[in-house]
Amino acid sequence: MSWLHWFYNAQVHFGDKPTDAIYLREIVGNIFGLASAIFGMRRSILAWPFGIIGNGILFTLFIGNLWDENQSSRTMLGQAGRQLLLIAVSLYGWWAWNRNRKNPANAGKPAVKIRWTTGNEKLILIPATIAFYWATFFTITAIGGSWNVAADSWIFTGTALATYGLAKGYVEFWLVWVAVDAVGVPLDLRAHYYPTAIMYLIYGAFVITGFFSWLRISSKEKKAAL
């Protein structure tokens, strides 16, 4: 289809050099991502479909020149795989929130209950996260195609953990996003993915706001349940 071909190749130019341009896909994908973050902060089910659309668009960006030798973008397998992982976990989150919402016992309540992780959950999540990171690290190293394996691996792992935390309603998931953003901003700046780096910074503001918002909500709902 002609419009898909146009969208795939469209660039926004901000200078005189051929390299002074960014793909429209990067802008649009991140707009959907930002919308997903806003809906997530509000515990709206729309967080998941908006996120999935954005992830699909950004996947085509980060796969870079593996698809097209004329692409000027850098290949970042960790970031590309991250988008596929986000889609998979988002499908789970979408299903889980829908299931909670349709439960008669939760009539009139938000799609997810906000709370901190328990001690037993931490005993599972922490070693699982460490194992997931090293599995990702060795996989990306074996495949090749990433110019910063350690950072790519953390972004991939942190994204999985944060998205799973959102699906479960864990307050800590916002703090994981802070750690992901702290690595993602400098990494994307070095790779010349400027809209994505800027979006990470904007995410940072929403992440901090979301954390304190969920912190207040969890405290309020915990007191109401007593």
C-alpha cells in the first residue's frame, strides 16, 4: 500500500545535511507510547492497545539496517526486541485488566488494584530479573547487532519487569521505569534517536508523577480496606 510505504520512509528534516532528519515513525511511535503511559497512570484499559500500536511502530525503527541497507538508523537489537517483549507483556496486561474489570466482585472498581510487592514476591522477582538480564546479555552478544550490549540488555530486562509490574499494579514498577529511562536517554542520544531520547525525558516526568500518584492511591485504598 502506498501510504504504508510513505509512512515507512517519511522523515522530518531539521537541518541542511541528509543526516539531519528523523523518521516520522519514531515520532508517531513515541506519541502512542506517551499516551499509553498517561492511560496507565489513570488505570485505564486504553493503556494497553495504545502501547501495543506504539511498540509495533518502534520495532520497525530499531531493527534498523537489518531490514534495509539504505537505512541510516543504527541497529539496536535490544531495543527492537524490547518492542516485541512489550507487545507480548501488554497482551497479558490487557487480558488481566479485562478479567479484573469483568469480575462481578470488582464491579465499579478500577481495572487493577495498586499495591507494593510482598516479601515473597520480591524473593521471586529479584533473582528472576537477574537471570533474565544475563540471558538477554548472552543472547544479544551471540546474535550481534548491538553496539552497547549491557545497556541494551538492561533496557530489555527493565522494560519486561516494569510492564509486568504495571499489569500487576505494583507501585515499584514506576521506580523500575526511572532506572530504564536513566540508561535509555544517553543511549538513544548516542544512537541519534533524538525523539525517543526526548520522549524518555518526558516519560521521566510522568513516571515521577505516576509514582507519587500510585503511592497515595495505594495508601488510601489500603486504609479503606481496613
